[in-house]
Amino acid sequence: MASCHKPDEVTLQALRDIANKLRVNSIKATKASNSGHPTSCCSAAELMSVLFFHTMRYKTDKPRDPCNDRFVLSKGHAAPILYAAWAEAGFIDETELLNLRKVDSDLEGHPTPRLEFVDVATGSLGQGLGAACGMAYIGKNIDKASFRVYCILGDGECSEGSVWEAMAFASHYKLDNLVAIIDVNRLGQSEEAPLQHNLETHRMRCEAFGWNTYVTDGHDVEALCEVFSQAQQVKGKPTCIVAKTYKGKGIADIEDALDWHGKPLPKEKVDGLLNAIEARIQNKGKVLHPQLPQEDMATLCFSKTTLSSPPSYKIGDKIATRRVYGKALVKLGESNCRVVVLDGDTKNSTCSLPFKTAFPGRFIECFIAEQNMVGVAIGCATRDRTVAFASTFAAFFSRAYDQIRMGAISQTNVNLVGSHCGVSIGVDGPSQMALEDLAMFRAIPTCTVFYPSDAVSMERAVELAANTKGVCFIRSSRPETAVLYESLETFEVGVAKVVRQSDNDIVTVVGAGITLHEALAAADTLATKGMNIRVIDPFTIKPLDADTIIESARATGGQIITVEDHYMEGGLGEAVLSAVAKEPGITVTRLAVTGVPRSGQPRDLLDLYGIDAKHICKTVHQLFGNKDCT
């Protein structure tokens, strides 16, 4: 290793003292809450001390300054030591640490961005490194800034495959501004971690994934100062520091002992244990302050991100909404240089490829690693550095559902776009058919769910998503469908369109995507038999325009039919049912896919599962006691 500046002994002792103060405050906080993970905090004490008071550059009074180094505590159960570090830095009052886990305190059991010094929520293990990759990628390739990204992982969470997806991503993109630290404290929650203190295997794994790797004593502040300094000099590779530590380090009779995960220390022993740790603090008078970052980035303030030109389609033209998605991305990219697009090696099918062609420097290929893709997208969106869109087959977002729900907890503004929805994709078969995605995304508390049904509404959905807070999901369709709306038609979140109506409509039919077009075909057929139906395009499934649906239902004798290319559970039909649940006299009949589907031609599958125009006609006739429509 190249030589590096060695801190003087006074500085090293100050770092040791800070580490022990962090231990003390972590133990006090978990004692006050009578819950938490003090032993997991203690193994990371020297790591946190050296990182926060020797290595990282940041403004202690402005944790979200864009120039600051970034820090992600992937082992989020060690939250008390993160809070203690920011108390030591002076950002929060030390007395506030005693409010850990109280309902009126933002010092939650695991870190969330309710706190200014937290960029992403952690605690569901294996996710922090993916988000850190997103931050590092933006810093290196978009901001082209000097800030560095540090992420502490537990050795136990390295059993998660998402960690290795992130390791592969960081190596592929040569993220030399990223440092991962594995806190190898040997013990998991219920038993020993798989490798225990086999540091050599940790090292070989990291090196096999293309990382510059150091093995060190995680409780030796001098050694830590050296390896962090060495990491700053490495070019072309991310760095991993494999740190041998002990769970409960410094706590007599508990250090390196099983069965102390997630437990506060015994109240009758706390004072004696704290006195022993405090006795190691020498307090020689040197106060450490982090270095300030380079001022090489400005705070961004996005105005509304708009399409560079309005949609330009003619009513009746046929085009798949997935293809329009790519066109809309290019228009957004033309108007805002901070739009970035991620994909999971499906860009020729999701149709995000035109964006890569137009803006290769803002396209991030994440390959077949959907968990990591979502995590990276969340990292890209932190501190409002980018407007991020990530796309794959909608079915594959189910792999990343934990990342998506943690994104909501992280207060992320990220846009996820899923293609190949429903049986209408045809011969590829059920493994590729998203039939659960609406239910998945409707369950996410911050999520807006768009389901555009033509080219114009798709372009506007992409534009609206770029400006909507929270997680956004856009469901795109594979079949070509007719343009329904004029190019200058306006769309709003939560506002439906009544696309067919008359004064004597007998039932309201709500469809979206392919089934909206089936409903319109059914309306044409029924009209020839003297039966008029009202047809609604909800545009967003969440929030749903309940007022328009209820008003239409009242005008059509209280009868609603929903038809969807999705399973019965959790989709459009259940959204409508929820919307009208308190309205007397309204009946909802649902047409949806039942059972696991099979391969076939789209038209045959729509018929087989009863969601085509013929079956809508049949349902209308059954409701009104007439013969089937053929």
C-alpha cells in the first residue's frame, strides 16, 4: 500500500475516546427505551469514530448539503450509534438520545429520512449498499463531484443476494468513490454468522467481485485511519474494508457472547458497565471536527419537468403505450438534464432504449438484478439530484418489493415503469405476465399508480410522474392500441375520463389499458342492439377518481362493471369496490383474470379469461336478463 499520513497520538486517543463515548450514549439510549441493539452498536464504535471525525468531509450543521460525503448505515439496527455520532458532531442535543424509539421523537428504531442526516431508510437488511451505489454513480458520472460514499454493512446481511448484486454493479461501473465497510462481528441474531471471523473468505469474495479489499482490525483506530486513507487513493475500483470486530465490544461478560442481539443491557448492571467504559476515556482536551467538503456542487431546484413538445398523435393511430414511454423519456430528457433512466436489461422491450440512444451518459444499465436496480434508483434520487425512472417487466418488480416498500419509508421520489402486463402479452406465458402489480403498488402508502390507455395519456403520465412526490408506478401495455385523445388533452392525477356516454346509459364500465379498448368495442356492439353503456378511463388507479365513478354509477342505475387484465385480488375492481363501499344502491360486477394463465395469442387469452368485448357484452346482457351478445 502507498504511504499515508499517520495521525498523531493525541488525535488517535481522541478517536478512541469518541468511540467509547459513542458506546456510552448507545447504551444509555437503549436503556432509556428498554429496547434496541446496543451490542451491534458497540462493534461499530471505532468505525463510526474514524469515519465521522477523521475521514468523512461534511458540514455538521447542514447534513444534506450536496457537497457532503454520504453515509449509509445498512445495518440499520445499529441506529443508536448513528444518532450518537451526530450528537457528538453537535447536530442534535445529547439529551435527545434518551428519547430513542418514542412516538414523538424522530430517533426511530431504525434510521429514516425524518432525520436530516439520513438519506435512505435502512433496517431491512441487504439494501443499504444498493442505495449507496446509486449515490456514488450520480456523484461520479452526473454531478462529477468530489464527495465520497461510505456504507457500513453487517456480516450477517452479506447472506442477502442483493448485497452481491450491488457489489457487481459497483465493480462494473468502477465506482472508486464508494467504500463499503463490513462490520464482521461474528454473531447474527440467533446464532453465529455463516463465516464467523473467517476474514480471508470475506476478502476473497469481495476481490472476486472486483473490489479493492483491505482486511483490518475494526477496533484499531490507527489501522482504520490508514485503510480509509488508502481507499481515497484507489482509482478504478470500489473499496471494501473487511473489519474484524466483536459484538458488544467493551462490555464485560457480554462482548462476543451469543444471545445479546436486540436486547438492552440488564438495568441492574448498566451503571457498572458504563463506569468501566467511561474509565477508558482519557479526555486529553483535543476536540475533533470533521473536515469541510469541497464546494464543487450547487443545490438544485427543479421547476416543473415538462415534455419538450406535446404529444403528436392522431386519434385512431395505433401504437403500444410501452413504445410511447420511450418517446416520452426522450422529451423529458431534452427539457431536464437531470432526468436519468435505469433498466434491467429489458430496454428493447420496455422501450427505454431511445433514451439511451439520445442520452447515453444518463442511462444506467443495471442488468438482470431488479432488487439492486430499485435500490440504485432510490440512491440516484436522494438529495433531489436527479429525476429517476427505472423500468423492467412489471412482473419482475415483485422481486424488488422489499426495496420498493423501503423506498416509501425513505420518502423517495422514484418512478418505476412496468411493461408486459397481463394476459394480453400473449405467447410468452404466465411467468412474464404481471397480474399482481396493481395490488403490489396500491399497497405502497406513498405510491401513485398510473395506468395510461393510449399514447397521449402515456406521455402525460410520464410527465406527471416526474413531478409527483413519492413512488410512482406506470403500467404500460404491449399490444398496439388506438389513440383515444387529442394531443392537447389535459390529464391530472386522480381525475378520470368519461370516454363514452349518453343520456340513457344503462351501466358504467370501468376499464384501463387494453380492457378500456375492449370496453369501447363492447359499447359499439351493444349500441347496435339499442343498449348504451358509459365507459370510464380511470387514468390513475391510485388515487382513484371516486367522484366520477360514483356520479356515473348513479346515472346508470347503480350498475358498475370493472374489467381488468389483472388478477381479481387487489386490482382495479377492488379499487372501485373500495371507492363505492359506503354508497348505497351501487353494485359492482368484476371481470378479471382467474387462475394461473397459459401461453396463447393475446386475443385468445382475453377471450379465455373473460375480459374481452364479447364477455363485457355478455355480462351486460346477463345483468339485464337478455340473451348473450355474440
